[in-house]
Amino acid sequence: MKQAALIGLGMVAPTYIAALRDLERDGTVRLRGVHARSGDSRQSFIRQHGPGLLDYASVEEIAGDPEVDFAILVTPPNARLEAVRTLAGAGKPILMEKPVERTVEAAKTLCRICRDRGLPLGITLQHRMRPAVIELRERIANENFGPLCAFEISLPWWRPQSYYDEPGRGTYARDGGGVMISQAIHILDLALSFMPPVASVSAMAETTELHAMESEDFVIAGLRLEGGATGSFFATTAAFPGRTEEIHLHFREASIALVGNRFTIAGHDGSQRAGGESPDEKAGTGSGANPMAFTHEWHRSIILDFAEALDSGREPLVSGDKALAVHRVIEAIERSAREGKRVTLGG
């Protein structure tokens, strides 16, 4: 059984705890201990979530523990560089919460540190593990829908002002931005995984009167893909009370709608098919005021995939280098909105 250490005990940490409990019951991955900067926070977390867990006073203690097979890093993006250096220097593989970092260049630095040491770096973009997504990916691979011609990506979510009142949230210094890098990164990464690379973007990004924050809470962009397909991207946290995110893929022979955890396929021949969860299944995705209203099952699958990748020597499902693609698109959208012109992505 692999053993992991959890670094960072913020909002998302209980989701990882729930996922790791499942994996320990399955005999695959066990949480060995936790670390946060505050000793009081560590002790409180251990009392609540895991009596018997080790209380690591520093990242260096984790790096020096030979029983730790990999680290799970869920600190804010601005608090990762030194931790990654320390862990990589000790030969510890790292599974890291999205985003990789605040900017593409900073993200590339973290990827390079791990790559230079020959260590796996995995990124938790857990929406790729949604059962509907896995089933849909198989359908697209095995059926002849023809080339992708157009697409729509929409994330009409809601966050109350209290969410952004937490110090640092929605700032460029801590988070790297607003709705795109903190919320829409999941649906955008998922959509990009079905498509050719993005060639260019034209965008607008604003902060609505519904929020007092430094970065954007409203984005709309036109995207052109390599090969010529075009589409739209819309993301906001100002759409009260929050609705389910959607991806629509329009192929030459069929249109596919992925809405939450269910998809439909409408063929140009008149056929209608559906898949994913049944309508009475209620796995949320965190679209409303409670950002943690989603299942831990997708995190469980990401952690298990990472552990299996360590055993087999393959790349994890979403490596740091693969995650750079969505970061490049987000940065291009930000630049297009800032400069008021189309931005072309290179290489």
C-alpha cells in the first residue's frame, strides 16, 4: 500500500481525506500524515479528521520520511515553489491541486523542477474522472462523428461576496486570477481534452457589480482551434444561484451535449442517445454558493491513478506538462481581454 502525506489543510483538504479513506479501505493508498504552517491548525485537523495521523511540523520532515511514497500538495498557488523544490530534492513524487501555479512561466518552473529530477508531477483536474466523461470519451473514440466543427463551453456559477472576502481569494498575488483559474479551469481543461489545440482567442473579461474583488468574475471568449473549428467560452461566478456547467461539441455527423454528469448524442440521422448518470443521481459540481458541493469520488480516482502510475512507471492521467495547455489558453484569454485584440497561441 502506498503512503501519502497531505500538505495544506484548507477548504479542499477534507475532500482529499474522504478520498484517501476510501483508498485505504481498498488497500491501495494510506494517508500517513499532514502538514500546515500552523501547529494549532494541524492538531485541530487531526482531531477532526484523522486521529493517528502524523503531525509533520515542516515540509522537510515529509521529505525526510522514507515511508512517504508521494506528497499531495494543496496549498494556495503562491505557496508551492519552495515545497516543490524540497520534495523534489528528496525524490518525492508530487500530486498537486489545480492550478499548477499563478502564471504559465511559474507553472513551467514547477514542471521543470520535477522533470529534471525524473519525478512524476500530477495535477488534480478531477473532472476528467467523471464517469460520464470516461464513457463519452470512449464513444467519441469508437464512433464516427466526423470532424469537430463548432463548440460551446459554459460555466454559469455563483459565489457570494463572502467567498471572496477571504484574504487573498481572487487576487493575482495568491490565486493568479479569478473565475478562470479558480473555477472554469476544470471545464475548460475538460473541453480542451476533446479538441485539437487552440490556435487563437478573442476575449472580454470583467468584474461585475456583484463582487468586490481584484480579478475577473465574468469572461466571454471566442476560440479558434487548429484545423479551423470555432467556438465560445463563457464563465462567471455572478450567475445566481448557479447552474450546471455545459460542453456542447458539434461534429459533422452529430452534436454532443455534456451537462453536468450526463451526456446526450443527437445524430444528424435522427438518432438520440444518452449516457452518464441517470437523472435521479445528484452528484454536484460546486456550481452554487457552497463551493464544496461535489463528490470526492473523482479525487479518489485521480489519487488512485497517480499511485498506479508510480507502480507502472507511466505518466499520471494529468501530468504537470499536460496541464500547461489549459494554463496557456487562460493566459491568452487574459491577454486578449487586457489588450482588446485577438491573441495567437504559439507551439
